[in-house]
Amino acid sequence: MRQRAVESGKVSASSSNNRDSKESDPPQAVTRSAPGWSASFPLRLLIAAIGVLLIGLGARWAASQAVPNTVRIPDLEKLAVFPKQLGPWKCEDEEQIDPQVLRVLGTALAIDRRYSQSAERFVEMHAAVFTQSGFSLPHPPELCYAGTGWNARSTRDARVILSDGTTGTVRIIRLEKERDNQRATVLYCYQLAGPFSADRDTVRTFFWKYRGQKSRPPLVKLMLHIPGGGEAVEDLALDFAQRALEKFAEMEKTW
């Protein structure tokens, strides 16, 4: 019995020592096998190559849908054939524009004419062709008149409908020079091969019609100046503007 007790004590002591040894040993890190990335490297390389190819194709497609920078520039003769008779309006005079003035305006093609129905009913027409690329627009006439002493008494946009159904707006400005007690009415808009508007943001949307094409027609600015003011004067300006815009739309198709 005594021997068994001794042996039992030895076993208990040994088990206790083993437990103490296990508790004092630092925990062993559990290691897991990582995925075989080295084996998937060719696949990742293939995916990257496909991504680069798709980006290149997307860039080429976007470029093909962009507005062309090439602008079809008409000869001066094509602009000069603008008729000298528009219904009841007859051209009385044509002014040769100084090249320096053209440079300031940002164009090389422009015509200045005076049309009249009678001695009291006449309009001075300025038409300029702009060939800048992108969405750039010429500065509005308000800036020019303000720099020469004219003050804008009122400004409004009027809707004009051409014979083919094209609808757009023209801007009418009532001007006044207090020092000389002068009054004048100015009408203007921008036209791109048919569509026209006085609103600059609307005009920029006209360019999108030519996305993906190799070239586009130039932008035309039509501006009319009539001495005096009032509804009767504005009606004269609107009548001439409608006839002129219809003719320019027809001419621009050949540019």
C-alpha cells in the first residue's frame, strides 16, 4: 500500500510538472498556407493587359465623338455673294473693313452693308464668319457699344421662326447716348449652318451636332444696327433678320 501511495505521488507530481511546463511555454503561432499567388501571376498580367486595351479603345471612341477642331473656311467670294436684295430691302452701300479691325474682331471674313426700304427705313448689317476651333464664341456686341459711349436701356430676346420651321432667338438691345441724345436699336445672334440663337450656352450646344465628324462649318454672327427705337424699329429689324438668317442658312450648306 505504501509503495502504491509513493508511486501515486510520483505520478501526481509528474502530471503537475507537465502542466506547469505547458503553461510556461509560449503559445505556438498557427500557420496557414497562403494562396498560390505565384501561380496566378500570368492571370493577373492578362487582366492588366485587357484593362489597358479597354482604356485605349475607350479613349479612341471618346475622341471620335468629340467636336472636330477642323473648321471649313469659306472663300471671301462665297460670303460676298450674300444677296444685295432681300425682299423689299436693297443694298445701298458696302463698306470695306480695315484688316486691323478684323483682327480685333477675331475674324478674317466679314461684310458691312447698308440696306434700306426708303430714306427713313434702313438697317446697317454686319456679318462676320468665325473659324476658331472648340467652343469659343466672339465677344457680345454689348461690350463694343459700352466702350463707345452707348448705354443699354433695355435688353430682351425675341423668337424668330424661319420659313423652314427653324426656331431661334435674337437679342434686341435699346441703346442711348445721353450726351448726344441719340437712340439706336441693335439686334444680334449667332448661327451655325441653320440653327441660331442669342444665348451663348444654347449656341455651344449647336457644336455637338458635328461630334465624330472630321470638320464642321464656321460660326456666323449677324448684327443689325438701326437708328432710333421703339416697336416699329424693332419690327423692321426682326423682318430683316429673318430674311438674312434664311439666306445664311442656305449659303452655309455649301461651306
